[in-house]
Amino acid sequence: MSKLVREWLMALGLYWLTTEEDRKEIDAEIEARTGVYCDDAIRMGLIDEEEFREIVEAVLRRRKRKKELLVEVV
């Protein structure tokens, strides 16, 4: 996981809401949106705080949906 993503999550109070898997997915989403390594994207200002929050929320929603689907199957 990238250092700057971890720092942003901590600064925004979101770190403890995410798992290691979530944080890797956040990294991947930033890289997919910007086309550069996630730390570089943050450093270069390609991702702002609002978009970062949107990415985190989307990842957390996907995790919640996955859990709900697993419960339905069981």
C-alpha cells in the first residue's frame, strides 16, 4: 500500500474504516483513474481530497455489497 494513501486516510479519519484489501483497492482505483502510481498521483495533485473520499466510499460500498451477497448465499 502506498505511503501517501495511508497518510491521507489517517488525516481524514478513514484509515480505521478500511482493511488492507480495501487500501490496495484504493491504490488500484487511483492508478486506474490517473494512469500513474498512486503516490505520484497524489503528489502531482491529480487526485484532490473530494475525489479521494469518493474513491474510498466506493470501495467501502463494494465491500459492503460483497458481504451482503455472501450472507444471502449462506
